[in-house]
Amino acid sequence: MSTVQVVKQRVYQAIDGLPSESFEELTHFLDFLKFKYQVQQPRKVMALGGLWKHLDFDVTDAEVRALRQRVTAQLLRKV
């Protein structure tokens, strides 16, 4: 018997030893494992340069920095 078959047999035996109430949780765990080990397709790279060039968007680095600081402060107050 191959190693894979032995492991599958152990899994089947472990499932038989579980109470039926745990089957829903087991299916969630199996779904997680399938997601974890799925083969990822390479993602298509999209060029975003110039995406907003038609908008009137005059924001300085200082304004962006100030906005980030305000947002961070608000989030820290909530935590």
C-alpha cells in the first residue's frame, strides 16, 4: 500500500471517530485546506499610470501626509 493510501486510510479512520456534530467544522477546515493549497494563476499586471490625468487633482504631498495623520489618529482613538 502506498504512503498516500495509508494516510487516506488514517484520515477515514479519524473521521469515523468524530461525533457527527463536528462534520460541519470539518468541512470548513477541508475548504480552508483546498484554498490554501490551490495553484495560484499568475495575475495580470495592469498599468495605472495616468489613470486620473483627466481629473483636476491638485494635492500636495503635505496635504496627503496631513490626511494620513488624521486618519491614523482617528483609527487609534477607535482602538
